[in-house]
Amino acid sequence: MTKYRIVGVVNFLLGFLEIIYPLILIFFTMPKMYELYAQFHAEVPSPVVSYLILTLVFILGIVNVFLGIKLFSKSAGRDSYFTFAIILIAASFLSYWIFSTATTLSSVIMPMSALTSDF
């Protein structure tokens, strides 16, 4: 495998994770948690920041998948895509593991601690 294909595979994997994870949180986890908090009349912070960060991670995932496709093609401009793909891998690790996980967990799980402290 060439260096282009290896970086392309990494971009593919990160891209699919960055697409699937926000979609699961946005459409399944967060609405159910907010519904639960509404049933218990808990004070819930605004989900705008979480949705914004998850949307940015989703867009980053789409760009990762696009770069993975470009690195697998045999086009002449792969070197410029290669440099950008390496930079995007580092940004993906930061955004996916640090920003999206910490922000969504704090916006979804922190109100749960307020629920348990009320009882």
C-alpha cells in the first residue's frame, strides 16, 4: 500500500465515525434524554452548543470521507490532498475525541446529576 492509500483508509475510518456518532447522538440519545429531563422537570441547559459542535464534527466527517476518496483515486493533484488529509487527521482526533465527546456528555449527563441531587 502506498502512503496515499494508508492515509485514505485512516480518513475513511475517521470520517465514518465522525458521521455516525453525531447522527446517533442528535437523533436518538439527546432527544430521549431531554424528554426524560422534561418528565422530571429538571433544569436543562440549552442544547445549542452541543448541536453546533456535533454538526461541525459531522461536516468534518464528510470532508474526511471526501479526502479518503480523493486519495484512493489516481489523480495528479494527490499531493495537495495528502497534506490536507494529514492535517485533517490531527484535527479529527481533537474534534472527535475531545470536543464532541466532552461537550455532548456534559450537556446530556450533567443535568442527570442535578436530577439525582434533587432527591
